Amino acid sequence: MNRSIVGKAFYKSVPVMAGYIVLGIGFGILIRSAGYGVLWAFAMSVFIYAGSMQYVGVGLITGGASIITTAVTTLMVNARHLFYSISMIDRYKDSGKYKPYLIFALTDETYSLLCDGKYPEGEDPQLYRFLVSLFDQMYWVTGSVIGSLLGAVITFSTEGIEFSMTALFIASFVQQWIDNKDHLPAVTGLIGTFVCLLIFGSGNFLIPSMLLITFLLTVNRKHKESQDQNGSGEQETLGKKNKFGEQGKTVEKKEAKG
């Protein structure tokens, strides 16, 4: 492994670093205030690594939730992963030994970094994606441990600290809006979510909105692919016409000379 790709992956992950360390500190403080030490914070961030679900998980642990309740809650909170990860299937299908970790480490923020499919020219794309994902988790684990240690010596109210995850999602959305010229996916997400919120209510809108957004984006993608195919077909036809036209002119010139 050369230093070049490591440096490029680190540079790519820098936007997530500040957010994950701060949010990780928030999680560490929260779990410490619930009576669980640094080993719990470290283990959850290494083996679960689920961001908002870890915040929710603290309440489930302290509340003595059953396995079924925990499973259903986890599915509801992380249902979005089932939908946006579909777009990464083609990019991850040839990732070989990196695939299990790439799937495990695909968080919202890591997805926002890798969804464009870009990677440094001349570098192994799968290794690059692996390193970006690894750096992101390292930031989260580091923040969690720091937060747990700080929570042991600093005592204050943790009310509202879970909103930090919402703040990060908003920041990621804004950055994606700035970086991309095509705002249709973002607008589709906003409108679809708002409509489902009105219809199903705040407690049940998540999965229906994800299904609706996925359906709309799939239809839009097929429409774009159809347009691209038609466009390429027209260009090919024009190219053939031009080719035959040039050949005809050449023949006419030869006949005129003869």
C-alpha cells in the first residue's frame, strides 16, 4: 500500500472528520451519563457503528428493551440504508476482500463521499473506498472514546444532545446541494418525505417515504437512460448518414473526373 492513496483517502474523508469526532464525543458523553464506561462506548462504535442508532441504543439499553423491540427499532431507524445502498451495488460488486467491510461501514456520511463514484486516477478504486470508510469509522470511534472519558470528569445535562445527528444530516444535505448541479434527487427526497409525513404521521412516515423516493428516482433514472440511448442512437444514425454522404460525394467526384 503506497502513501499516495492513503493521503488521498484521508483528504477525501476530512469533511466527515470534524462532524464524526464531535458527534462521537456526544455519544460517548451520553452513554457515560447512562452509567456505561469507555469499553461500552468503544465496543458499540467498533462493532455496531450506526450513528443515530447508537444514540437510540443507549435508551434501549437503559430501558431494558426486549430483543424484538430492539430489532424492530433498529430496522425503523436504519431502514434508509436499505434504499440508498442499492446505488452502490455496481461499485462494490468487484471489491473482493474489501466488500464485507465496505458494506458494514456504509454510513450516511461515507455514502455522501463515495456515491459520485470518483477516485484518484491510477489508484485502486476499491482500496481507496476501503480507506475512506476506515478513516470515517476511526473518527467516530475516537470521538466516542474521548466523549466517554470527558463524561467521567465533566458533568452537565445531556438533554437534546441527540439532535447533533440531525444537524449532521442537514450539513451533509447542504454540501451535496452545493456540490451537485442536479438537484432533482434532493427535491424528490424533500417532497416525498413531506407528502408521506402528512399522510402517515411523524411516527410512521419513514419507510413509506423511502419507498416513494426510491420508486421516483428509479423511474427518473430509467427515463434518463432511455433518453441517453435514444440520443446515442440518433448520433450513430447521423454518423452513418454523414459517412455514406461523404462516400457518395467521393464516388461522384471520381465519376466526374472519369
